[in-house]
Amino acid sequence: MSKSNLILVENNIIKTCKESKRDRKDVNLIAVSKTKPISMLQEIYNEGIRDFGENKVQELVGKYEEMPKDIRWHMIGHLQTNKVKYIADKVYMIHSVDSIKLSEEISKQAVKVQRIIPILIEVNIADEDTKFGVKKSDCEKLIKGICNLPGIKICGLMAIAPIAINAEDNRKYFTALKQLSVDIKQKNIDNVCMDMLSMGMSGDYEVAIEEGATHIRVGSKIFGERDYSISNNK
Ligand SMILES: *Cc1c(COP(=O)(O)O)cnc(C)c1O
């Protein structure tokens, strides 16, 4: 079932890229597999998917151990400082960096395992009380405060748009994130490249692609709705 869902999503991505004159290769599909069993991940791995997104450290580590080693694991959820050490050698990229303290810990752990971890700055683009992420107005300050840390590379911005009934309602947030990244890029801050924009989920990934997303994070449209009633998936 995940396989046929994946084909639908892939066809939509191709169509949207064509319509917005973007190269399909510039849009990375991350399959968000949180709460889903290994068998479902394996099904779309077999279809060629190599980018998977998880939002819990323990779950990412568990799946990392069980799945093939050529997978790129994306940490997309809120990350506690004391847990960075468990994923520093496993995670491909961290999308959810929103503080100096967290950046310093990622830096420290990256140096320990002798790698450079690509990170994105999570922006609370709609200024929602319920969301993590830095305020738009604090983004540049955070970047300037962490850009010289060893072991990390700031690659761009990430945002989780509000839950919208109509995907069009989120277009303004995607354009705002894009504009913010253009503004920051123009400042030519040391070690900062603003080439990546992680935005768009199952409900609005087409609009996000139209507005310049380089990474879309799609869960339920590939794997089906999540069941949070299973307690160990909370
Ligand atoms: C769960 C999650 C997604 C995927 O959500 P869907 O609506 O199921 O596509 C994307 N990004 C983040 C940060 C998530 O936590």
C-alpha cells in the first residue's frame, strides 16, 4: 500500500516541478516514517527511497540499527540537548535546530565522532505558541551566534506550517521562509549557505514546491494516517 501511495506522491511532485519550472532533482522527498513499522519502511526502501525522517531519537536509533546502512536519516523533531549524543554518528541532517545551546551540543558531539553535521534552523514561521523554532526576527542572530562552531554546517531553514484545511492558506508562510533565507544569504555570513528549504508536508507539499522547497517531508500521504493510540509510539 505504501508503494502505491508513493507512486501517487511521486507523480504529484513531477507534475508540480514541471508546472513551476523546477528540476525534479532539486526537490528531495523525505519519507516521514515516525510511528510506522520497519516493514513499511522496507517496502518503500525497495522502491528506491533513501531519505527517511523521524522525530524521536529512540525511534531513529532503533530503525537505524534495523534498516540498511545507505539510508539518510533526517531528524525533523524537537531535539533535547542530552540526546544529541545518541544520533551524532547516525543522523544525516538535523532540521530542527532552534537554540545556541542545542547547536553547541551538536557541535561538540560532531567533533567527537569526527564529522560535520549539516543543520537547518527551524523557524516558527507563523508565530504559533504551540511550535518550536526561532522567531523570524531572531533567526539571523542565532545564525551569527553559531556559524563559527566546529562540526556543524548551517545549510538553510526549516518550518512546520500550521495545520491548514486549504493548502493555499500556507503559501504565505512558505514565501516568508523563502524570503527570509534570501535575506540571510545576502548577508554572506561565514560558513553559512542558505541553499536548503525544508518545508511542505502531506497536506501542502505541492504549494511548498511551488514556493521553492528543496526538502519536503511527507508522512501520512505515503504511509497512511498515524495511530498515536499505540502507547510506545507516543
Ligand atoms: C510528522 C511530521 C511530518 C509529516 O507529516 P504528514 O502530515 O504526515 O506528512 C513532517 N514534518 C515534521 C516535522 C513532522 O513532525
